[in-house]
Amino acid sequence: MSGEKSRPGKPNGKYFGFGERPFLKGAGTRSPEAWFLGTKAENADELEKLIVEAIRDHSFWRRNFHPQDPTHITEQAKRHPSYLHAMDSLKDNLRSLMSFLKKSVPFFSGRYQGHMNWDTSLPSILGYFAAMLYNPNNVAFEGSTSTTILEMIVGDDLCRMLGYTVPEDDDVAKGIVRPWGHITSGGTVANIEAIWSARNLKFYPLSLREALKAEPSLSTARDIEVNTCDGRRAPIATLDAWSLLNLKVDDVLALPARLTEEYGISSDTITKAMSGHSLQHLGMQELCRRCGADVPASPVLFVPATKHYSFPKAAAVLGIGSAHVIDVPVDCDARMSLAALEKMLRDCLEERRPVYTVVAVIGSTEESAVDPLKGVLELRNKLQKEGLSFTVHADAAWGGYFASILRPDEGPRPRDERAGPAPEIGMSGYVTSQFSALGRADSITVDPHKSGYIPYPAGALCYRNSAMRDMVTFKAPYIVHGEAEPNVGIYGLEGSKPGAAVAAVYLSHKVIRPTRSGYGQIHRRALFNCKRFYARLLSMAVPEDRFVIVPVPRLPAEVTGGEVEAELRFIRERIDGRSVDELLSDPEAMALLPEIGPDQNILTYAVNFKHPDGSLNTNLDLANRLNKAIYDRLSLDPGDDIYGYRMIVSTTDLSEEHYGRVFIDDYKRRLGVSSSSGTTVTVLRSTTMEPWILETPEGSMLDVLENELRDAIFKSMMRDSMFQIFEEIDTNRDGVLDVAEVMAKFREKGYADVEIDEFLRLCDIDRSGTVTMDEFLGAFSQFVAKGALTVGR
């Protein structure tokens, strides 16, 4: 067992002196209906029973821990007036809190499409609740004797899901690289840690070179050699900074072990000798001062324009500086442009500017676009032969759990498996190719609290090579007794963190395996629903409608230069125009469905309007104003009655500054505003996470969403048209109209005097003879509700 003790992430058998050893392997279950509370709380009775069972089990545990110890809350104390008053207060305030919480966002509903949030799984709720009663803190083993073990097990399970191979004990002993993962509070912390480890790894060889020269304790290893990324072999002490800053990842991570194995230098000696030379200890400024002119230009990291805000935040926190976070423009599908990335990297090679890392986003938060990770890895291999190396980090905070679609089920197939085609699809060919390369990324961020349907906070970071975690280790003696204890909390940014979050992930993974029939089934169903919603958006506007809807994701025919109109007609007739059963029985339609729409299940789109003569608006500002107006109708306002919202979406702005000209020019062209001078496009965003079939005997949720969106578009267009009228009348732009000017303009538009009089009665509330914009638009809203103003004038 002594050899097993140091295995990264592997729970040692000695920690299971009694009871069953937890594990995460096996078939799991296969019924989504049993995995969630349900949109109408259909599983409320089951949840209530299990919550009560968790409380009773925890109470039993307390009562049986040294039962001879005295009790402090006696029956007599419970009868005391102060006790009764306190309990009454607790009940009253709990009920008040529960009442206030009803103002919360209805994530569980199919009408909610705003952000990356939906129902949380029943196992995760129960796991969190059960563990919360014990209040474990995974900062150290002694504060989380059960949930630290669970975190190690969960970390391995996440690694396997993402495509890393977790080797057996014998293979680890032979030097096979072992992955490692741990839970964080979220993707932001995971991404910061990934950049932190990449930064420290970049400078480790430089620090080691200085330590070899200066420290007597390392003198026996001064001739240690290393392979440069372009294939040379030379002593570290003789290499220049550029060569040392471009060693391959695994060659750097192997150096401490080589010093021990080849030169007999203990790990404690290495740590002590390096402490006076490491970036962790010296800081960037002092390290560069000591190395002087030997340090090339300031290193940078490359991120796609669709990056999460955590990357510039990481650069600021780590002293890299957000100016050294370089945006790579995206292509017309909002994916990182490989051509642009290669040019930028070659510029770094020419300037001898080191590169910390290249980040590929696996499911962007705005468009759920998947960057060409496979191409990034191939590009790194090519550039390493020319002398440039860097880590590759995959930010799969949103998209990571989609990898479960590709993971085969474990254990025997169930006898009661449903027969016939199911309303679900896999990922597109392109996306599948990127996920197949995920296991070659050096680090991966994944958020169980996003597409893992786990309660907050539960992010995660996984390393391909577990030794990379040592790049960010600070061992705190007051919480760590030694190597005899398993420790997770000493790695990464966080100190205290809830073991309950780990238990939530564990139980959810135990019941819903991250394989094809578990989480894979949820995501195949969600993809099916999302792609059908995409087809509905494409088909929604008929010729007589005075609007068009343009999704950001292009049609396959647009990408390949095929027959766009023919493909649109196929989608309308064979996908949108069919029932679920008809669609499932159409192999050609089912083959096209995974290839259309977004890479994952966040759909971004914009609406543009037509003028009365049928021509499409060409003014980007007016199109943006319309989409903002639609969002205002379909978004939550503080204090409003949540039951009054019939559909909820979110919005974002896509700018040339971040996305690049190629993407913005192409999308403006498709939206019909290419001649307009603006460079920022306002879009709407719908996220489809629910696995339930959108068509039921009671009705179609697709039809409901279309009707609500159509209603919001109509009312926003009417309001915007009145806004334009106000602007036409308000020639001096002072925000105030004369009543006479209003009457003249309305008569010009064809309205009868009786309609105008009623409108003015509502407008000019203070009878001042003038109308403000708020009065004007407020009166209009009432008229829309009454139907007093006819459409189309």
C-alpha cells in the first residue's frame, strides 16, 4: 500500500477501514423522468421522502456518536417561552423568505431560455442536502474526511468523461502520465488556475537553470539535459531563455522527478533550492530583473474573441496584464479563426515573444460555438518543430458535459431499454471531431453547475498531466499533517470550499453516468429540441410578415456554397413541418438535423423589420433598437410578478472590436444592414437545456414559444414605429412635442380625429399642451392593449 499512497487523486485503501468504498463506475440509470423534480414538481413526493430520510439518517449519526455524552437541548428547554418565541420567529421568517424566493427565476420552465441554467438533478439536490448537514470543508482532509475522498473520485470521473485516460496502478508506476481533476467554485476560478499553472510552467525551466548554477544542493545535476521543442538535446545550464521558455509541457513537468530519479536529490531539497529562484517566490519583475537581457519580449496568451471574462481577469490577477491577452478574430460561425491564430503565433516566433497558452473555447457563452481545438493542437505540433511551444487550454465550462455523448455506457445493457428511434441527436461532424481531440488538451475547465445540472457552486479543472497541479501548490503546514493524508485543497486558488458541492456531483454522476445513456441522453435530447427551435426560427417569418429572423449559425449550404433556398425549403417541409414521429422516421431529415443550428444548444439570433412597402430595413441602429425592445419585453425586471412573464430570453452585443471584421460584415450582410456604418450588432439569445419532448398531446411548446416571440416582435415593432414617429415630429430633438404637431403627423398617417383625440387624452396627462416621450410611448402601449390603433398604417 505504500506505493499507492502517493498516487495523484487515487483514494488509498487505508481510508476505508469500515463501510463500502465509494466508486463511480457502472451502468447508472437511464430514465430522465426520474432525474429531475419536473416542471410541475411531479417528483415532489419522492424528493420530500428522501430529504426526510437524509435528515433522519444524519440525526441517527449524531445520536450514536458517544451516546453517553450529555444532551443540551432538553425537553424542559423546549417548553421555555424564549425557546417557543425563537421557534415562532424561525417559522415566520422562513415563510417570509420562501414567499420572497418566489420572485426567483423559473429556470425549470421551457419558457425560460435566458441563460445557462435549468432544473438541477434530483441526485445532485439530495447529495448537496445530505452532505450539507455535515458541513464538510474540502480545504483539508481533517475537515472533510468523506468528501475529500469523493472529490478524488469525482475528479477521475470528470477526467474520463472529457477524454483523459486514467491508468491503472501498474501503468502509473511505469511512468504513464496520469490526469487529475478537482472541484472549484466555478469556471472563473478554474480558468484563472489554468492560466496560473501555464504561467508558472513557462518560467520553471528558467528558474531551474538559475538554481542549478547557484545552489550547491543541486550541484550534482548541473549537467542535466533536456530536449528542446525543435528536437535538440542540450544541458539546461547552457540553453538560452528562448529555448527554455519553449520546452514541451511534459518535458518540463518531468524535471523534478528526473532530479530525484537520476541524481538522487530529494523532493524537499529541490523545493528548498528552487524557492529562492521560482516565479512563485520572486514575482515576475524580480525574476526578469535577475535574468536581464536574457528574457525575450513579454509573453502573451491567445484567446478567441468569444472568450469568457475570466481570462483578462486572470491576466490582471496574475500580473500578466490584460494587454497581454490577445483576442483572435472569429470566422463567420463565431469560431476561432485558425488562419488568424497561425499568423499571430508566427509573429510571436519572429519577435521571439513567448506564448503562455492558447485557449480554445468548447461552447462559448454567447453562441455555444466550439473552437477548432483539433486544428489548434495540430498547429502547435507544427510550430514546435520551428521552436515555439505553449500549453493548450480548453475552456469547456459550458460544453464539457457534451463529451458524455461520445462515451460508451458501462456495464450491461438494461433489459427494459426502450425500443425504436428516440427524439434525440448527436453533435455535428465538426463538433464531434473537436471533442475527439479534447483528451490532448493540457487542461480543461468544465462546470458541473452548467451542463451537468448541479447546484452552484460546482466548477472543475482537469489536467492531462497531474504533475501540472504542482505548479500552483502552496502547502500550508497548519492544515496539512503530511503525505499520509489525501489532500485536494492545497492545489489551486481556493481555501475553504463546500464538500457538499462535491457530494452533489458524486451522487448525480452515480445515478446519471456521464456516458451515452446518462448525461449523453440529456444532451442529445436538448440538442434535438434546440435544433428544432432553430428550424422554427428559420421557418417562422412568412412573406406577409413584416420581419425576418436571422440566426447567427449559418446553414450548411451557406458554408459550402450550396443551394441555400433548397435547403431552407427542406428544413421548412421536412423538419419544421413534421411531427416528432414523422421526423424520426425520415432518415434524410434526421441526418441533416445535427448539422444545422449552433454547435451546442445556445442559439443567438436577431430580428430585422420590413418597411410598409416590403423592403428590408437597412439601418443597423434601427435593427439594434428593435432587438433591444424585444428583449425588454422578454426579460425580467426587478420587483415584477414572475407569473406575468410568458417567455424569457437574454441579449448580448457582438462587436467588430472583439469578433473581428469577417464575422461582423458577414452577419450584417445576412441581416440586411451591410450598408450601415455601425460595427456592433444586438442579438437575442435562447438556451435550450430541457430534455423533454417539445410536442405533447396537450400541445406543442414550439408553437407556444413562436407565439410569444411573434407577439413580442409585433408589439416591439409597433412601439418602435411610434418611437420613429416621435423622432420625426421632434425635429429639434428636445424630447417634447406640441399637441398640434402630433395631430398633424397622425392625420398624415391616416388616423381619424376620434382616434387622435383619444390618444392625446392619454398622452397629455398634465394638460400642458406638450407631450414628452414617456407620455407618448405610454399612451401608445395602452392603445396597443386596447387595439385602438390599427396595424399597418
